[in-house]
Amino acid sequence: MSLHYIAVSAVCLALSVAGLQWWVLSFLSRNGLGLGEAGRAVDVLLGSNVTIALLVNLAVNAYILLVLCLKMLFFKQLYSSESRKLMEQLINYVIYKGTFLPLVVPPNLSQTVLWSTWLVVLCSFKMFQSLAKDRLERLNASPTSTPIKYFHVFSALLLVLAADLFWLRLCMVIYTSFRSSLFLLLFFEPFSIAFETLLAIMVHGFHLIEVWHRHSVDDGTDSFGSHDFYKSAAGSLAEWKGQLIRNFGFILDILTLLMGVGHYVMIWWLHGMAFHLVDAILFLNLRAIFSALVKRVKGFIKLKKALNSLDGSLPDATTEELSAFDDECAICRGPMARAKKLSCNHLFHLACLRSWLDQGLTEVYSCPTCRRPLFASSSQGQTNSVVQQIPIDGQIAEQVNLRDDYRRISTGASPASAFPNQQNFSDTLWRFRFIAIAILLLFLISYF
């Protein structure tokens, strides 16, 4: 079916090129112009509405063919859930990012073409970024995924980052050409997409290494030279990876939120404060982003405190206990020269426990094996009391929802969309439509 759509799109593009070529030649011949008079011919052609319509038709067909080819190259056939989620995100991104552009963009042809192209390009980046992340998460959860399949989708993130950096370069050229404060608005969203893509590349890059090593071990072609050596270093590697993702991910999340703040502040500054309903919507968006920014910082501080106090909160395992568990960590399956003992008597590497807590997969800190609470409720130890002062459920909820707060602002998603299992999809979709229609009505009332 995908190949059929590509073939139809290619035929439509060929017809668009042929129609534009026929129109240009016939139009120039009627006006007594030749191809040698390029400057005058271009001016005359662009003065015709038919030429503009044919150029737009050609650009649309070329864009559709490019998107279909890239989709076929990286993702083959989309799942129904991916298609629904992608359509929701695109619609809401256009509404929440494109609605405010008429407030600041002059109503002329060149500006309309420029900012329409800007919005279409950013939507394309967001579309492929979202598809790549969803597909990589699906592959990471699949036991049959191979390094080739994983890297095939992972390369889509690399393409998005490279294309986004190239687009930033073009935005810089446009800004230096016009030197207008309006064109500063070109930079915020591309930088936001670059930060999000860079974080996804880092996280899924480590997953790609793990998939590749697991696959090489299963095939008996372990490129590390010794599987035992890799297992002995697993604790330090996991700790280093967790620290990098935690700290660098926090910086990228903060930068992404700041780009969102800059986008809305720039629109507000260009538009001016007129105390209309549109200004109220801008204020609410800024307030939500600032709230997400504060929550992200507080959650990161709380997580750091919990991880730093983890070593003193749990006792070290004795040699006899390590021998009883065959010197093997249940998380990384590596040998344990040193380990921490939980209240349920299970033993793990300290680095593995930190990586377990860093994932935030559960609402409470629990044992990875039996799911009993990780920290026993006791007031005897000072370190235990420090850990207990940290609201565990709030911390995990914040870590899970922090990025969703900004995603709701940037894509217009409702809070329920972050947890699709808690509500019916049709209810969520109708809520999106209601919010979009309400914002459009408020904009029209306040603008006219």
C-alpha cells in the first residue's frame, strides 16, 4: 500500500512539473518574452496567480512524495496507534504554534510563504521525531529486536537532528539578511526540537549499544572479548550512563522549557499587551511552562538527594551473603564483589540500584525483585530519616509528568493523553477538538 501511494505521488509530481513547464512557455510566448530575459520573465510570471498556484501545487506534491519516501525508508508501515497519535500531535502543534503567528506576521505574500514554510518544516521534524521515539521504545521492549532494526529507526533521529541544524543555519541567513526582531521568532522552536532530539539520541544510543551487545552474546560473537569482563564492568558502566542521562537530560529539558518561554515571550513582545483574550491565553501558556520548569528543578534536586543518601541508607552485604547469591546481581547479571543488602535480603550493585531508581518506572521505591519498599520505615538511622523526608510518590510522579507538562503546551495535548490506558481514546480526541475550537473562537473574537 505504501508503494502504491508513492507511485501515485510520483505521478502527481510529474504532472505538476509538466503543467508548470507548459504554462511558463505558453505565458512567455504570449507576452513576447524569451528565456534569455530571465529577470523580466520572472517578474511577469510571478505576477500571474496561475503561476503562483502551479508553484504551490508543485511544492505540495514534492513535499508529499518526500514524506512518503522517508516514511517508507525508516518505518515501513505505521501501526494504527502511531497514526492516531501522530495525527493528534500534528493538529495540536499547528493550532498551538500557528494560531499566534497572524498576530505578529505582516499580511503579505512573502511573509505568508516564509512562515507557512517554517511551520510545515517544524511539523515535519516533530512528526519524524515522535515516530522514531515511539518506534524505538517499541523495539526496546521487544525481545526479538536486532541491532540492524534498531539502528535503522535510530538513524531517523540523526536525520532529524542534522536537518534541524541545517534549518537553523537557514534561519540565521534569513535573520542576518533582514535584521528584524520578527525573525528572532524563527529560532526558538528549532532549538527546542534540537534539544529534544539530542536527548532522544543519547538515551536510545545507549539502548542501541545494549541491544548490540546482547545480540552479539547470543550469537557467540562477543566483540568485547570477554563476556565476564563486560559483566564485571556493568556496574560502573550503568552508573556512568545513569549520571550522564540524568544530568545532561536535566540540562536539555531546562533548555527546551526555556525555548518555550522565549517563543511565547517573543510573540507577546512583538504583539504588544492589549489585554485581549489572546493575551490571556499567552499568559496561561507562560504560566504553565514556568510551573513545569519549577517542578523539573525541584524533582531533579529531590532525586539527587535520594540517590546520594542511598549508599548510607542500606547496609553492605557480607561475604557469606554474596556467596549465597552466587555473586550475581539480579539487575545486570554481573558478579558482585560488593553489594547492598535490602530489607527483603536481596542483594544488588549500588550502581544498579541507582539506575533502577533513576528510571522511575514505579510510583514507589521498591525492590526490583519482590517489589517490597526499598527503604524500611525506621526512625533509628539519621540517613533513613533523610530519605523518608523525600516524598517518594511526588518525586516519581514529577519525574514522569515533568516533560509531559511542556509537551502539553507545545503540542496541545491534554493531561489524560499522557496515560492512554486510563481513558478511552475517543474521549481524549473529543477533548482535543473542544480545546482547539475554543482557542480558535477566542482568537477570532479578540482579533476582530
